[in-house]
Amino acid sequence: MRAANRQQLREDARSTGKYAAHRHVRGHAFPAAPIQRSALKKSRAVPISHRGRKSTCLTQATAAPLVTSQMGPAPVQPPTEPVVVDYSIYTVAPNVKMLRGTCRCERLKYEVEYGMKRGTTDNSYLITAPGATVLIDVPYEAYGEKFVSTVESEVPLTSLTHLIITQLDTKAVTSLELLLARRKAAADASATAVEPLQVVLSNPALRLVQPAIGEKADKAHLLSSVQLVVARSGGQVAPCGPAEGDQLQVILTPTPRWPDLLVVHDPVNRLLFSSKLFAAHVAPPEGEALDENGWEGFGDDWRYYFECMLAPSARQAAAALDKLDLVPARRRPGTAPKRLNKTSAALRSFFRSLLGLEKKAAAAGEEGPAPATMAAAASPGSVPLPVCTLLPMHGPGVSSALTQLLQEYRKWVDEQIKAAATSCAAVFYASAYGNTAALAQAISRGITKGGVAVETINLELAALQEVSEAITRSQGFVLGSPTLGGHMPTQVSVAMGAILREPSAKAMPCGVFGSFGWSGEAVDEMEGRLRDAGFGFAFDSIRVKFKPTAKDLLLCEESGRALAQSIKKRIKSKELSAAPGTRALNASGPQLAMGRVVGSLSVLTAKDEDATSAMLASWISQASFDPPGVTVSVKKDRAIEKLLVVGGKFAVSMVAEGRERPVMKALSRPFSPGEDRLADLETVPSPHLGVPLLKTANSFLECSVVTRMEAGDHYLIYAHVLDGKVLNENAPTAVHHRKVGNHY
């Protein structure tokens, strides 16, 4: 009976279109919507004009439930809280408009890339040209209804000639269906014939559209007035200007997380519709389409998004940068937006001249690209793409900080590739509905925070040889899987076989994780096979039911950090096992002198919904009188760092002199991922924030993070003091003394 149930589960899983046998998609697969192979063309940059609207949408899960004849449907995921969406329209070039859906809640989803808690946007773009109206991208499902209404307010849906999909998430298919349904209804009601809508997308995106729409009886009719065009890198796909040669160019830039990723270049306006590249999850101020505050306003957001989403696939990101070969250029005459802050532009030009950037850009003149420093990393034989604005799928358009962001991206990629030459971990995963992918991304971020490079591989797309090669390049690995029909999917099972056959893999630290709906047998199966083969685990197996919470993501980051530490211990065992006295002997004069800098001993605690963390701190100091403020230095690989983003709340418990030993003993030892750091200490909730405080503290502070900056291998955090109290006036604060300044 159990075998019959499992067989039924497999059949139900196949019916969802996920993990079925790989289909080779060809033109005849869509008789009503023929697929054409296309050549693609070039892109450019943008700025502003605005209108606004507001709506409330309810994000709903679209994953089809697994069903068994005896057990019924799998448990339904709890409903998502309503998401308030503001929709605005900005003119970024004479014939280009940005349709921006803005979510100002802290995070749209519980995924690691939303960790800055600054909101997000989902940007689409509308291009009008003689004989063509081109729409670029459809948003996440929470924006769908308002998005389609916004498009309708700008142009009749029947006038749309092209839809270019730069990246299609499963949760965006709902918005695509809604757009096609509204357009078809408008076409059916029209008295005149309506030309088919050309939908330009990559092959992986097409493989998502096929089961989601084309193979469903109640939705297949939506493709009857659609012509699917499979994009080829470098080909021209749609008009973008008055001249015959003014054509949008598409460049394929796939990564393991986004195998369908492509970008679009507009050569007339010098815009790059960069999709997930150069994006950030942040909601810019109302009325600002571009990065008006430049690097100072959004630099941390761009960096964080890169570390979460592109650092785990640095080799692919480097290949994309080489392929694009972007060079900053001036706008062509007549392509500036109608609303332009001339004072801001004049100041920007002055400072660019002061820094010598205008001279570097002079080579581009009014027609060509600049500066030569950006072209230096180009791949041989490539043609540089001149851009004056980057238009990503999330966050602000990039104009003010364009040159710096391009340079920083190259620097960040090179740092990851260089780190991989010393130590690297591989994260293998497959994901049915995106939940396991979210866990993989959080674990990957924890690994990079731990100082080890990471290579993330999507097993749904990777060849077996790629898995074997990744293992040989790595010093540790993690394997993730959903549970389908009581088992891991075939792709994960085959990859595990390759790992077990690799002689060097057995000596590596490893871990397993996964999401599930019923009971998560896939995680047990992976763990059992690896343990039976003699593999050692760096952290306990991670099982998450449905979508991850803030606590789950923190656990994943801690687990990734634990794997990184295991790898570094193996590589640098002699250095890490050295006695403190030996370290002091090897320390330099400045390091010995720094050891004499003392700090008050305290315990820093932070909380974010169901996630709580704590650390022993002595690098804390008063920073301002009015308003009262403190600074605290936190190492980048600390688990608590994730909770100390701008706007985050934390508490500081000052340790009384004479009571420091039990506190130091409890908090100085290594902790397993997810372990309660305060389990051996008595705590009480703080009066306003509810953050744990030491019961034996002589005083406490409640604080809110205002800003933070990179300080070498630490973050320096400045916070305003919201509240505080002396609990024991007769107890002085303990002081932390060190002998050397190269370790705690």
C-alpha cells in the first residue's frame, strides 16, 4: 500500500510539470503559438516624469498540492499578509517609461536577499517606436492586477506588439497569464484584426511557460494570439527608434539561480535593461526613478544584493560582465527625459570633472562609449556597449553611480573568483516551488560571510559532469532537495551518486537541507546515505516546512558559516590551533599595542520576529551626546550581523564587575547553528523592544541602528539609544583586557 501511495505521489508531482522527464521544446510544441528562432539587438540608458497609484493585493501560493488517495491534499501554506503596492510611472527617455510597482513593507518575501528590510520594487518598461510598442517584463504576482491596469492606462493592450521577458519566476506566471487574458479579451472585442503578440524569452523561460500555460486546458487558449520567440544572444528583437537599424538587442546572461536570464540593450537611448544584474531590493523615495543619492544612498543595497544573489555564481557573473562589456557614455542629444534636475546635473558634471571622469568619457564624445578603464576587462573581440543608465528589475535606475557600480561589480566578482582559488564550497540543490532555492541562497551567503567562496549549482539544469567538476574544485559541499512523493527528485539522487563516487569527497565537511509539505523524507534519505558512506557533517540537517521564516534563514546562514569554518580549519589547521601565547609572539608591534585598548564588557542581543541572536561584545563605545548614540563593531561573519541592518533594533546588557566569568564562559564557546546562545544565562525581556537582557546586568540600553559602514573584516554600526536604565548603581562595569590585538 505504501508503495502504491508513493507511486501516486510521483504521478501527482509529474502532473505539476516539475521534475518530469526533460522535454526538448521545439516549434511544433505550440501549434497555436509558433516558436521562432531570433537574432537579437542593442541597449542603453534612462531618467524621469511621474504619476502614482496605490492598491492592496494578496499574495497567494500557486504551487499545486501533492495528493494521495488516502491522505488527501498536502497541508496548505498559511495565507500571506496583504501587500500594499504603490504603482508609479516615470519617463526615463523620450520614448521609454518605467512602470514601477513599489512594496514599502520591510520585505516582500522571507528570502535572504530581502535581509536589508528596505522594501523593494518590481520594474517593467514600456518602449514606443514607429510601428511597435514593446513591454519589458511582468512582475511578481502581488503586483499583477495593478500592473495590468497601469499598462492599460498607458496604451491599449491590443497595441502591444512585443513582450520581452528577461527573467520569469514561477510567481510571475500569474501576472503573465493576466496580461495575456486581458489582451485576448480586448482583441476579441475589437472590430479590427489584432496582430499576434511576439513574446521574446529564453529557452529555460519557455520550458516554464509550456507546463504552466500551454499544457493546461483552461489556459492554453491564451497562447492562441501569441508568437513565442526564443531569444538568441546578440540578436535584434524589436524596434526602439525611428531608423531602420534602431533595434533592441538581447544578450543571454544565465546563472544557476536564473538560468533564463537575459538583458536588453537600447542603442538609441543607450539604456541597458539589466534585469537581475545591478539590481537591489530597496524602495527609492517617491518621485525618484533613478539613483538621485548615488552611491551613498544605494551602495550598501547593491553590494548586499550582489553578495546574496551573484557571489555564489561568480564565474557566471564574470562571464556576463565580459560578454556585455559595458562602458559608461553620455546621453545622445535629444534622449534626456523631460524632467531633469539641471542643478543636480551641473553639480554632478562638476564633480566628475574634478575627479577626471569627464576626460575619460571624452573618447565617447556625443556618439561613442567611454572610459577606457572599463573596456580593459572586455573579452577579446567583443563590441563595447555604451550605456548611460542601467534599468534593473528591482531598485532604482542607475545613472549617478553608473561608473562606480560597474567598477565595483568587477571588483566584487574578481574577489570571489580569487577566494575560490584558496577555499571553495559547492551548494547543490533542486527546488520545486522556490523554497529550497531560498534556503540554498541563505546557506551560500553564510558560506561567503565565513570567508569561503561558494559555487551554487541548480541540479535541474546542471549536467552530471558539472557536478563532478564542482566537487573536485571544492573543499566542502551542501546538498538540498524538496520532498516529492516521499523521496528526493531524480536530479538530486543522480548528483548524490556522483558525489559518492568521487574519492576526495568523503574527506570533505558537508550538510543537507530541504523544504517539504508532509514529512521531509528526502532530507532523511540524503543524510542517511552520506552517513552510511562515512561522510562528516558540519551542521545538523535543516528541514523547513513550506516557506522559510526569519528564524529559518538565520539558521541557514549560521549553517553556511559553520561549513566555512570547518573548511578553513582543515586548510589552516596549524594556524587556527596555535595557542594564544604563540599568537602573541607572532604579533607585530602595533597588534601588541592594540591589545592594550580596553572596552567595557557587555552582551549584545537582537531580535527579528522569530529569530534571536546574541554575542559577547567589548568593542562598544559612546559616539554622540545629542542624540545619544553608540557605536559597536561586529565581525562580518557573526550570526547576529544579519539582524543589525539599518532600522534593526538591539539591546546592550552591561556586565557587572565580578560577574563576568559565567557570562564569558557561556558566550565564548563555539555554538552549533540554531543553538540558543542565551540558554545558560538568565534573561528578561527589555521593556520596549522585548529583546533579551541579562538578569544580572548592572545597566542596559535599547538601540536602533541608524547607519553602518565597512571597517575591514568588521562592520562599524552607529545606533541611537532609545531607552536605558541603571539597574545597580553600586556595581561598576567589567572591563575586557587583552594581550594582543589580532584576536578577541
